[in-house]
Amino acid sequence: MITVKHLEKSFNGHVVLNDISIIFETGKTNLIIGRSGSGKTVLLKSIVGLHEIDSGEIWFEDILFNKLDFKEKKKIRQEMGMLFQGSALFDSLTVEQNVRFPLDMFTDQTLEEKNERVNFCLQRVNITNANNLFPSELSGGMKKRVAIARAISLKPKYLFCDEPNSGLDPPNAILIDALIKEITEEYLITTIVNTHDMNSVIEIGTNIVFINEGKICWEGNKNEILHSDNEVLNDFIFANALAKQLKMHVRK
């Protein structure tokens, strides 16, 4: 579980996050949604320690993360898996080398042990016979799955996903959503997904937090969100649905 209490973050005097308090539960897909510029990416980066917060508390279980020194934070980061918006695979490394990268960095396992873990993770995301391929030889959906395999290679307690469906067509987006949900529940991971994709919200939104202008504007689950009387949230949902329809029309 990750608990955020009264988090504040500003840049050059501009308040980006204002009194944010949230509980992200273990074994559930916790979604942060909101428009571009709402503060959701800053929140995600603050939680993992890429931004120093101005005030507040970030707890990983019973550890006050934001008060740890660099060495102590590194120990917690070894329990984190990261899925970046653009997959962020290393172009010069093969699929196998990409997935093995965190193991090379943070473990003293033998090469045989690391490759065994790599193959397990690739099989878990339904990637076969691709160990020696380079990212340029993969489709967008395959890149995302390889990125998920890398993210779980260290058996993380915490998984952070920044716009995991960005750039994917609907069928692949649905597959990635399902895979994130399955892995979260199977390994009891505390997963936080940063997204503006309403399909993801409806498919995997166990816990949802809607951020608007740096503040929490609504909290609930996928069963409650479509029946909310929150006008700002409903405007966001309508705008998201309209944008999707326009994209589909352009594709046709």
C-alpha cells in the first residue's frame, strides 16, 4: 500500500499539486486520471521520488519515503517497476538484454539465473521467440509487453505506469490493460496507472482518482464513475469520448 498525505508541489511559485491525500491499495489497479496539465504526471513523479515535494508525506507501507536519504530511497526503488509512456526500451539492446537490464543493475545473480527470470517474464507477457530481436523490429504492442516484462523482472511490490496505452490501437490497448490488471492481482502489486483513457478506466479502474487543476476532484471506482453528478468529471468524460469518436472518424 502507498499512502499520500497532504502533498504539496510548486514550480517557480506556481502550485501544481494542492493538498493531495490518497491511499493506493495493494492488489488493485489504482488509476490517476485528468486532463493534460492537471498535475497527474507530477503526482506520479513525486511518489517515485523524481520530484522533491514541498510538504506532505509519502508512505510505502510503514516507511516515510520522502524523508529517506538517497541510499535508503534506492532500496525502496529496487522494489519498484516502471512502465514509461513510450516504453523506453534501449534501442541498442535486444529484447533479452532490455528485460535483463534491471537484474544486471541491482542483483548479483548468475547469468543463467538472470536469463531464467528473463524468459519467465517474457512468457508471462506472451512474448516468445523474440529474445534476440531489437526494439526497432517490434510492433507497438510488443514493445509495451516487453516493457512490462522488464518492469516485473525484479518482482516489484510497486508498479507505476505512465500512459501505458499511449500510441496503441484499441485492441492492443485492451490487451495491455488486461495484462496490467492480471499481473497486479496475481502478484499482489500496488499498481498506480496514470491515464486519460476512459477505456482503461472502465476496464481496470478498481480505484480511481480524478485530479483537476492540482486538486482531487472526485474518487471512486469504475462502477461509480459513469453515474457521478460531478460536473467537472462529467465534462472530462464527455470530452474524452468526443475526442475518441473524432479519432475513429479520421481513421475511417
